[in-house]
Amino acid sequence: MTNPVQFLQQVRSEVGKITWPGRREVLLTTAMVFVLATLAAVFFSLVDWVIRTGVQLLIG
């Protein structure tokens, strides 16, 4: 087992290795998430509408 001081030193060392995304990358990935979420919502709405229409035709 490592002592707590050594552990905290290792944690600080690892945190220093993190490369944070730039502003452009954050904006781009955020836009991609919104676009894909919108496409998924439209797709599942259409699938829901098709299934609902099919069930209504079967039931009458």
C-alpha cells in the first residue's frame, strides 16, 4: 500500500497530464450532440407514428 502523501503526489502528477479540450472543440462536440439528439428524436417519432398507424389499422 502507498502512503496518503505519496498517493496525493501521484494524483497531482496525473492531473497535470490531462489535456483539456479547447473552446472550438467543445463548441463543435456540443453542436454535434444537439444535431444527433434532434435526428434521433425525429427518427423515433417517425417510428412511433408508423407503429401507431399500423396498430390502429389492425384494431380498426
